[in-house]
Amino acid sequence: MREKAWASVYSLLDSARDHAVTQEDKASEIYWRTMALIKQGRYQEAIDLLRKDGALFNSQCLPLKIIAEILDKIGDDQGALRELSGAPIEQEMEDFYGLAIDTKFLYFYLLAKTGDRSVRNKLSEIPDDYRHITMGGKFLTKADLVALLNRTSNQP
């Protein structure tokens, strides 16, 4: 994928799909196919794939979070919020803590972008040392959410 040799990537993914035996094999192929589609900017195809086959993932936060990140990237904050509103964050907190907390942080980030001040009262649910990595590779922290809330609160 780094070399953008897409024909080779998709050939490998097609082979993985053809030889997938377990649900985990299938989910892995779907995940990496989604990542390839995202890298190519084929966002709607990635969303469609996750909506079609997202149930294969052990954690349902994962496909919902990826879809929300794509929607955020293309400027559909409300769509991203709708996507995450049904995420089983609390139900998955024990078994998939990393994914659940990352999904929660993303949800709070999207709320903060819209100026939802209730996020301030919920920030204690995120560990103080937590760092979220965006699709673009940037790190976000609780302090970034507070700064974002301060900016959106001061806008007319």
C-alpha cells in the first residue's frame, strides 16, 4: 500500500478472500481492503464495504469508527455523529477497551466540533494520558478537545 501498487494489493486481498476460512480471516480481508480503498480516496466504496460486511468484526465499534472517520474526513460531521450514535461503546468497553475508548474519544471530538458544551462534563470518561490518532496521523488529546470547545463556544 505504501508503494501504491494497487493491482498487487487487490490481487493479494482477492487471494485472502478466496482462502478465508474463519470469520477473523474474512474480517481481516475486509479491514485491509477498506484501508486500501481509503488510501485511494475511494471513500464511498469503503463505507459501503463496511456497512455490508461490518458485522464480521468482533468489535462493532471498529467498523462504525472507521465509517465515522471517513465521514468526518469528507466533511459530513453530522453523518459521522449519526454513525457513532449507535456504536456499542459501553458494551464493548470490557472486551475491546482500546477500540471502545477510541470510538468514545472520536464521538466526543465530533460533538466538540459542533460546539456541544456537554462534552466538557464527559471528558473525565477519557484517561488523562489518552492520545487519539486521526486518519491523517495527527495526535489529539483531551486538551485539544477543550481548546476546540473554547473556539467553538466563542464563535457567533
